[in-house]
Amino acid sequence: MYQEALRYDLGDVDEQHDYEKAVQLYHQAAEKGHVEAQYNLGICYQGTPLSLRKQTFSSSPSYIKPSTEGDGVEQDNEKAFRFYLRAANQMHKQAQYYVGLFYKEGKGVDQNIYEAIHWFRKAAGQGMKPPYLIDSTNKVYPNLLC
């Protein structure tokens, strides 16, 4: 189910994209606990265009500027956060990064710097380059080395 969704999303089925079908299949897989489907739905609901999704699905995330014209679904930060959180709770390090980012920026969830720090540290503990540095007073700074 997930592999089929990915093919529809990235255009590998008869060289045609069918974003609505891809999202439908991602939802089915996500409901069965498929962590990558949950993460990919977070990306889709964040409003990430296809060209950036292809890059994001195959590598560690960098900050993605969302578009209100994402493919397959309308941007919805609350839904994106919920799907990222489900994947993050299954130890998906990129999803943990995005949960931290959403908490830091107050996107789709109330802003909470302590939760952001918690999730950034979880992602870093799994080898993600920390997007933010945290000092001894819990002040958060961009990591310019990433």
C-alpha cells in the first residue's frame, strides 16, 4: 500500500502523478501504523511541493518553505503536526526534527520551546544534525554549521 502510494505521488505509475490517490493510500498505510506513510503525510500537509518532496523523501530534511499550493492536499499545519508526531513517537528522526520545528515556531500546535528542545534532542540522539543549538539557559539559536 505504501509503495503504491509512493509511486502515485512521485509519478512512477504510467508516468502520471495522482496526488489524491497517493494521499488516500498514504492515509490507509498510516492508519495501519506505517511510519513512513505518517511522515510523508506530514510533508504533504505541510504544503511541500512535489519537487521538494522527492528530495525530502530521499534525504535528511532541511528546512522546507511550505507552499499553500501543495500537491494532493491543502496545506494544514495541524494535520501535518499530528502526522509528524505519530511518526516521531515511532522514533522517526526526521519527524522528530519537524515536531521540534513546529513546536519552536508554533505551527499547528501552541508554541512551546521546551517541547521543541525535547524533540530536537531526540532527533539529534539518533544522528540528525541539530538544526538549532541550545545553550545552558535553554535559549535556542540556529545552527549555522548545518
